[in-house]
Amino acid sequence: MVDIDEVRKEVSVQLGTVLAKDDPALVTVILTDVVLRRYVEILNAQNLTHREALGKSLNDGITASKAIAGTIITQSAEYVSDQIYNAVDAAMKDGSARNEKIMGRLYAAKKEARSYMIISVVSAAVAVSSMLFGIAEIFV
């Protein structure tokens, strides 16, 4: 609530006029204060509603981003793995008896490539998750 004595004091200091406690001008000050307080309450309630909706939208976006990122990571890893597997498999089929030693190394490389693929998928998932959590921290 507006401090009427402070208003009267300020008018006196700035204008050199003393307002009576029952001056009609003070009614305007009080009415304005009451109306403004009510609108501030309304705006605060609307602001809270909008913030809640924005938070929900943000969470929905993060959930959708995680799902999309997971799909991209999985499909990319499968593609790379298939390409490596097919290349190594083709190289092994083209080998001859005297190249068996080399083929053995290729087979080991093929197995190792599969292991690296798994590590790559996990690393990518951790990186994307970290990025999404970082984005979430900005908006929370």
C-alpha cells in the first residue's frame, strides 16, 4: 500500500505545497495503487502459467531430441559397422591361400572394428546426453 504521508512529504518538498490528509488528489493515488496492485497480481499469475508451459515445452523438446539423437547415433553406427564389415568381408573373400596370414589379420581387424563401433556408439551417446543436459541447464 502507498504511504500517504510519504506522498504528502514528496509533494511538499518538490512543489512547496502541503496536501491535507483528506485531499482528493490522494484518493487518486490510492485508487491507482489498488488498480496497479491487482494488475500486478494478474500478470504474475499469467507469468507463472507461461513459465510452466515453457518448461513443459522445453522438457518435451529435450525428450524428442534425445530420441532423435539416439536414432541417428544407432543408424550411423550400424551403417559404419556394415560398411567396415562388408569391406573386410570382400577383402577376405578375394584372398588366396598364400594370403591367409593377411586374411587372419583382416579378420582380427574386423573384430576390432566391431569393438570400436560399440565404443563409438557409447561415446557419442554420452556426448549427446551431455550436450542436451547442458542445454537444459541454460533454460532451467
